[in-house]
Amino acid sequence: MLKTAAGLMPARIMSSVKRIMKSRQVTYSELARRIGLSEASVKRIFSRATLTLGRLDEICQALEVTLGEVVRLSGEQSRDTPEPLTLEQENALAADRNLLACFYLLANGRSGRDVGAELGIDERTVRRWMVRLDALRLIELRPKLRARARAASVIAWRADGPLRRLYEKQIRQEFLQATFSQSDEGLHFLSAELSDASCKVLLRKIERMAGEFRDLAELDRTVSAKDKRSVATLLAVRPWVFSMFQALRTLPARDEPGWSR
């Protein structure tokens, strides 16, 4: 539990605050300016984990997040990746794309009315979908067409589940069709020869970046629908040789018998 008086703040809470600062690109110096302390004092608070609940609330206000969001994010850090949905849950979503779309929007902090406006559906239909999602234990239905998603904003689909089998190929093709030349887009394709040790480091970094994406999604769950949009990122690495180079390896070398000009 959080301490309400001076004392040690749980490490997971301190870690969450640091991750929020990183995602918001707020330095210790900038945070110190916002809460009226010296940079040395702020660094001392974080290094010693000496943080009162009142001071934590000040920091949350300075970072434009709520205390509840910090606590929820710290809970997500208790596991490296979100728990995948059950097979029953995925089967239900795979069988009804309307239900899937509704769940995706609710998991990202939308209300039932937002879902209706986004999909052009009447509230009666949205309520029926939400009741079904509640029965599947994917959401906790609340008054006024609102709900609390039981899953993280970045949903963990089962690796061998029905949704990946149904949509993965289509999603990859559609996602990579872009030129990635807009100001809010980015694409870096890199290829080189790496040692096994470097590959392991790279995989750890990818997992860390995936975690940061999940953190940002959790923080933005409560942001107004008009101030956010759907964003996807694809992180992948594997041993690979371009087919053109692979074909060259099968050709005879120039100085070997059998080479023809």
C-alpha cells in the first residue's frame, strides 16, 4: 500500500513515476522546476525512495497524470507482459467483429456512447454488446453506458489463438503498405551480421520498447477520445538473409570453373 506519511514509497510506484517521466520527456531538472524544488532534492527523493503521498500527488499533477493511473501502471509492471485472453474469450471475439471492435474501443478507455458514435450504432445495440462482454469477463459493466476493461489497453492475443489466425496476415499486409513518410510515422529497416550476444541484447531492447508502448497506452486510456487516435507499432527481429543474396550464394564464383560471362 502507499504510505500516507514520510517514509519509503514502494519501489514499483517510484519505477512507474520514472517511466512516466521518460515517456513525457521530463527531466529531473524540469520536474524540479514544476514542483518548486531543487534538482538535487528531486534526485535525492528518487534515489532514496523517500516520497510522501502529498509529494507524489504534486508530482502527478506536474506530469499531468492521476495518482490512480500511476498505481494502475505499477500494477501492470508486476508482470513483464499482459495476461493473454482465454480461448473462450478469443473465440467469442473472433466470431463477431462488431463485438471485437467494441471491446477494442472500451479497452482503450472509450465509453459506450463513444463506441456508438465511432461505429455509427445505436446505444441499444452497444449496450447488448457490452452485456455480452461483461458475461465474458472482458469488461466490468458500469452505469451510464460505461465500463472498466479487465484487460490492458494493449491486448495480449494468444500466439496460437483464433484472432491471430483470422487477422494476422491481413494486418501485416495493411500495416506495411504505407510509405511511412509522414511526420507521425517512422520506419527503420536495418540488416547486419550480429553475434549471438548482440542478438540477445537486441531482443531485450525490443521487449523493453514493447513495455514502454504498453505504458503509454495505459497512461492515455483516460485521455479524451478527441485527443488521441489508433496507433500501431511493429517490432520484429530474426535471423534472416535477403533472397537476392541467398540466390547469389548458389552461383559459382567468378574465378571458379563453370563461371560464364
